[in-house]
Amino acid sequence: SLACTVLLSAAVGQHYVSTIDVAWPNTSDVGSTTLFARVHYPSVANTTTAALQTSPGGYPVVVFLHGFGMLGNDYSRLGDVLGSEGFVAVMLNTARYSYTDMEDDARAIYDGIAVANSQPGGFFAGQLQVDRVGLLGHSMGGAVIAYVLNADPTAPAVSPGYSCGLALAPVNPSIAIAGTMVQVPLGLVSGQGDTLTPPALHAVPYYNSLAPSEGLKFHYQMGQACTHMNMVGLTTNNSAVYGRTSRIAVGFFGQFLGDSFVGLDAVLGPDGLNDP
């Protein structure tokens, strides 16, 4: 039976969180020349750019892809909650208006994480679990997840090795490109109050296009109180909606990047099933 508690490799909400802005070189020949991002990480104090709270095994990593016209900096609430739960959240600050650049940058930053982890004396040296990296995206970023995770051998580029993906209020990726084949766990979260990317036109066809791929797939659809913006904490109305999104994200990444075997209770267990 499913337990009713989300268990992570780190205790829930255990960590202070700080941020540091990074400018990692893009070693690929496509996308942005420099990969700018704000990184939220478990720290020794709740102040800006405090020292990293070192962990013997390092931390799993979540790369965040923002919505059209936005930047990763705009989603600080999501970054902070991930950091507090024992993840390093890399909030991409490039490709503001470009699906193509975001796709290229999301692939490139996967290698950037490995470089940052192996850099002697670097801020994140030895603290990033490069084999446990997931994707989280909102709106445009939610669509791009499907392109980055594409495992179709005929595609121009394939996933660099991401373990899983979670798309929040995603644009339907088939609007821009068709034929993606995702073989790692992928979740979609949408809301019936979303007038920018209505689920019937976006998340529902997105989800249907994923079958019959391998690996867990789910679509968690909230009611009319859930909008395109409050789902990710960009507005504060109906704060319970963002609270639910946070629990889904923590549970999902706890399950597939952490050491939890019951993280998905926030999605599939009594907690999720009792949600309006």
C-alpha cells in the first residue's frame, strides 16, 4: 500500500537555501554562448550566496526551464522549495523567447553541471549528482522538456541523460514539433482555470502523444482555481494551488532523483486523490 508521507533522501524542509548566479560556458556549437542561471542550493545559512551545505553524496539536480518571455529568476519560490528539500535547482536564465535556443541550452547545461561538479575548488565541486538530473518546466519550458527528452533515434538530437521530467501548464509540444518519444518518467500538471494553455488544447494532447512509451506517465489536472500563473507561484491568489504543485514536484523528484519509494503519494496516493 502507498504510505501517506513523502520521504526524501534529505528530511523534508530541512535545509536553509541560498542562491548563486552562474555563467557557464556552452561547450556545444548551438544555443546561447554562455549559460546563465540562478542556482538555488542547500546552504549553511538563509542568506544570499551562503556556503553550500556539503553532503557526503552530493545532491540531485533539477534544471528549470522558464515560460515564454520569462526568466528562471522569476520563479524563485519554486527554486527555494526545491533547495529546501535537498535538491540543487538550476534555474535557466537564457532563451527568453526561443523554443529552439531553450532546447539547445537545456542539453548544453546538462554537460555544464558535470563540468561544475568536477572543477577542483569550484563552488559545487563534488556536490552535484550528475547521474541524477531532472527537468522541470513551465509553459514554453514544459513543451521543451519533450524535445530535450526525445529518445527517437531518428531525431537530430537526443536526451543527454536526464532522468525524468515534470511539465507545469505546458504548451502542447506538437504545435512546434511532432514525433517525440520519451522513455523516462514524465509528469504533466495542468489546471482547468488556465486560459493561456487550456488543458484540452495543450496538456491533454501532450499526454496522449506520449503513449505507448516506456516509463511512468501521468497528467495531474486541477480544477478552476488553478491558473497558468498561480500554479507556479507567479501570483499569490489561491495559494493552495501552488502548495499542491510544490508537493507534486517534491514528490516526483524525490521518487526519481532521490531515495524515496513513496514520493509519488503526492500524485497517486490518498493525498492526491482527495484533491479537488
